[in-house]
Amino acid sequence: SAVISQKPSRDICQRGTSLTIQCQVDSQVTMMFWYRQQPGQSLTLIATANQGSEATYESGFVIDKFPISRPNLTFSTLTVSNMSPEDSSIYLCSVMTGGALDTQYFGPGTRLTVL
Amino acid sequence: KQEVTQIPAALSVPEGENLVLNCSFTDSAIYNLQWFRQDPGKGLTSLLLIQSSQREQTSGRLNASLDKSSGRSTLYIAASQPGDSATYLCAVRPGTASKLTFGTGTRLQVTL
């Protein structure tokens, strides 16, 4: 298994500003992901964070809006840039530890409110 | 494109009842299926993972079954408790190291 922590747990931000969310895992993992969950919705994958290279973004998400870093196998950051109220969501970090089971684990999430 | 649907969207049961949550998916070519629990405003907790070659998995009061050919999975919760109140999500993975597709979720409330 994997234990994932995220900072901050929640934040209230003003329109036009940026917020960086940190994800720390207690062990080295093969794959890290960032998801968004808008109010009342299921999860949508934003991107796969690749260690040492640019993240792989899903359709509808771009690097300028959601820059991602992954400097090593246990840490990643997601920045939500130039925020608008539509960015108000829970942002979740997720990892796969590899191996035959391919179980995916999720962090506690960051609840973002943009005014 | 894989689509995952969960029925019902919401469910309220009295404590002690056994219940079944349903998950259906349109493309039967899956690698595995995972059930998660999400408490309000929180992250996801992995409950059970079923590989495509398996028919069911059990953990405590939870039992998940998989019928890949018909594109269905069920999560059975025995002797429900108020602490089981949460949203339950199923997610399918089409291949190893590929991304999950999530269902719409079932919001469960267990009343005293």
C-alpha cells in the first residue's frame, strides 16, 4: 500500500491568483496522477506526472493552466494557475505502486474554493 | 470509449440491512476493476480490487463480484452500519498501467 499526504488540505483563493498543491508519498511509486472532482461529480483525470519529464495531460487540460512537477519518485506538485470560480473543486493526488495488482491509491484531497 | 454507470445514484437503508450496489461498464475488455469509498469532502479509500480473471473478492463485510462478459460488477455490503454511509465509486482499468475510468458513484446513507 501507499500513504499519501497533500498540502494544503483546503484553501480559499481569489480569482486570478495561483495555488500550488503538494503531494508526498511514503514510498517510491511508479506512477502518479492528478485528478479533479468538481462539486457533485465523479473524478476526472487531469494528467499523469512523469518523473524527470513533462507531464502527460488529458484532453481538455493544458500545461499553462495546470503545470505539474515531479522531481523524484515520491513527490509531485500541481499548480492551478490564473484561477476562476470554475476551478473550485477537490484536487486529488493518486499513485500506483506497480506490481501485479495495479492497485491505485488516493490522497486525502485539496478542497479549493475560488471567489 | 469506456463508460461506467452506477445504479442507484443514491440509496438510504436502515441499519442492519444487506445491500447491493451496481456498476456496469460498456467495454468488457478490462484489466481490473476497483471499488472505492469516499467520505464527504475527502479522498478515496480503496476497498476491493478484482482482476479480470477473478469472479469475486471479499474483505470483511464487503464482497465484490465481477461478470466481465456482461460488463457488470456488484458490491455487496452485509449488515450495514451508519459508519458505512459514504459515496461508493467503481472504476475500471483497460490495461496494465493505464488510467482508470470512474463511475458516477452511489451515495449511501445508513440510518439508525
